[in-house]
Amino acid sequence: MELQIYINGKFFPQSKALISVFDHGFLYGDGVFEGIRSYAGRVFRFEAHLERLYKSAGRIALKIPLSKEELKEAVLVTLRKNNLKDAYIRLIVSRGTGDLGLDPRKCPKPTIVIITHKISLYPESFYKQGLEIATLSTERNSPRALDPQIKSMNYLNNILGKIEAIDKKVEEGIMFNRQGLVTECTGDNIFIVIQGKLLTPPLYLGVLEGITRDIVMEIARKFELPLAEEEIGREELYRVQECFLTGTAAEIIPVVKIDDRMIGDGQPGKTTLKMIEEFHKITRREGGEIYVKK
């Protein structure tokens, strides 16, 4: 049975789920999106994701034509139609159909698309054995050019970084800003442990405020682990005791090598394993919007 895709209030089988070639999301990447997870029939951190979506839209002067409650219900209905209990949800709002010019005033109605599916970003073995990643020469967009807090459909900066990582034969890469400071990876936030202290780059450097990033910081505070948002240079990366990446799709994944330099003993560290354990507990116990019957 084909997946059912929501487009502007209607459902279409995957093979017939189409948008106009004049949609500015397709032509220019003019739109915003969220990646959301559901676990055991509950949408995880739904409110936080919706809040970020509406903020992203506001930052590009894009008015979402549905209220948060209406959009929430549309997501839940889409999950039910596809009979998914553990799912990845891609919620997209583009500028809509216009003409070949840039003028957003030519797009009278935004396009809303909801896709619900399974996702496995990395093989299970990587979560047990850890990732090898590399530093990249592809610079992260300047916040003054494209605010990283806008979760934009235009991901070309990230894709160029991903291509460079693939060329280096690794799954992920670390992107720096113009000042040579660590920002994030091509699709994930990054945390490191140095001298027992958990560090992550501050948002102002060009970092998306990730939902999973926030959860890791919540866990650190709960267990009173030393935590700080600090500027991280290349030299710090080569003396880390632990490293892990976070993201909605990736969840929390250990890193055991950076630029062929082994981290610690080459195995996921105790802080990393604690974060993974606590994150899984949160996803199992935390309430959320229930959309399937037990």
C-alpha cells in the first residue's frame, strides 16, 4: 500500500503526490520545514517543533494559513492514515505557486505538505561502535546572510558540506564559520567532552537550536554535569575525550574519530552512553499527542 501524502488539505498516494513546478519551494527553496519523530504512537516534542516552524516562517515573512491546532491535527490524521506508530514526520510549508520571478507577492497561497514515513539515518552498528567524521572546508552560512534559526528548505550549504564529507569517505562533517570556529555538522548539532566538561557551540556562531540539542542540555542539568556553550576551535577537536552528534533523525550518535584521529580508546564514552540511555528513557515515558489506540 502506498504512503498517503497530505498536500493542502487533501491526501494523495505517494506516486501521485505532486506540486506545481512554479512552486517557489521547488524553484528557490523558499519555505521552511520541520523533521519530527513519533514513538509508540505519540508525537515527540510536538509543541517545540511547531513553535520552531512558525518562528522560521515568521522570519521569512511567510504566513502559515493554518493555526497550530489545525496543523497539529493534519499531522495526526496523516500518521493515522499511514498506520505508523514509530515514524519520521516531514512537515513542509513553501511560499506556494507563483511565477519565475523572485517576488513573493506573486505567491498568493502557501503550500503545505506532510510526509510520514520510517527513517533510519545511520546503521544500528554506528550507534554501538561510533561514527568517523571529518572537518570540512565548506563554510557554514553566515548568520547575517541566512539566519540558522530559519529551518529553511534551502539546504544547499549543508548539501555541499555533505558532498565534501562523502568525498572524504565519512558519514558526517564538521562545518566552521568564517572565524574558524565550530558551528555544527551538515545535519546535526555537535557536543564534545574536554576535561570532563560537556561543550557545544553557542547559537550566535551559526548554529540551529536543535530540539535534541536542548534535550541533551536538559539531561546534563538534571544530572549536574558540567555544561557550557563555548567557542570551539579546530585544536579543541583534536584533544576531545568524547564527541557525539544530535538531531531529530539521528537522535544521539557517538563519534569515535575526527580526521582519522581516534577519540579516547575508540569507543563511545560514558557521558555519551549516559545521554543515549536517558534520551531513550525520555522518548519512552514522555507524554505527547496520542494518535493511535492502544
